[in-house]
Amino acid sequence: MKFVCLVSTGIDSPVATYLMARYGDIVVVHADNKPFVDKEETEVFQAVAERLRNCIRKRFTVYIIQHGKTLSAIKDSCKENYTCILCKRMILKYASLIAKREKALAVVTGDSLGQVASQTLQNMRVEQHGIELPVIRPLVGFDKEEIIAIAKKIGTYDVSIKQRVQCSAVPRYPSTKANLNKVLFEEKKLPVDALVKAAIKEVEVFTT
């Protein structure tokens, strides 16, 4: 089996990737959110990927996608409280295309219930609407302390907690009970196909 794993520089997604790597091969997809994050974010991600490789003891392919233009379009065109949901929907679209290219059977995310205000079951349902592949969330039943314990065990925790500016695109009041029809209405304001095509065209691919 092969999984496409969405990996950020946070604590959760590397842990989710580690857990699923026990069941098959992984392909890592990272959305580079510059200019909404620090320039050092890419270096932090690469350090996380290296720790993951050392832990799971096998090489894997990494896709770094330039997501900043898409995020800018969302910020400019759509209701602010839906920013994170629309952002996640676009990243899942990237991941689905990469999964087809890599012949992967599912997409893996680091979502867990209630770790941030917007991580609700209703939001997760809206985020994955229209995605053909299964979206696996191995951490959905874990609490934060359990996730941190695994992150420390696999060596990614100290990298993920380095002090840096968090994504500035996150709205002050993100939607916690997203309405699917309203989100799809906002998404229609975006040139979705063009944004996805441009992001995939500029993707950086390497093996670690």
C-alpha cells in the first residue's frame, strides 16, 4: 500500500505520517505557505522530513507545493472565516492529483478533534467533500498529550516547537460549523482548476 501524507511543520502531521508508515509506503506532500509564514519554514519542514526518514528507516518522495498564490486568492476573494477550510480543500485537491500520479490509495492528514477551534467533524466533512480517495485521520481519537508523547519518541517534537511566526492567513474567527453549500459558493469565486494546475506545475520533488 502507498499513502500520500500531508505534512506541515506542526506537531501532529509528522506523527500521523509515522503511524501510517507502519502499514505501507508514504509520499509526503508539504504546502509552502510563503509569504504567509516565515522564510525559515521550508528549512524547518526539511528537518522534520529528515527526522521522519531516520525514524521510519526508509526513503520516501517529497513534494513541496507553492501554495502562497492560492492562499492569496482565497484571502482576496472569499469570506475570511472560511479561509482555513478553503485552504485545506485546495491542499487536498493537490494531494489527490499526486496520489493518482504515485498510485497511492489514500490521503493522510494530521487532523484530530478539537486541537484547534476549526478541527470539528463538520469542518472535516466539508473539507474532504468531492475528494475521491479516502482521507485517513489516524490521530482523530488522540488527545494532545498522547500526540506530543509520540512526537518526542520519533524525534520531531523539538523541531516542530521552534519559535517562529505562525501562518498569518489564519482568520481571527475561523468557522467551526462550516456549511457545505456556503463553502462551495465561496470556492466558486476562485479559478480552482487554474490554481491547482499552476501549483502542481511549480512543484519541487525530491527523495529523502
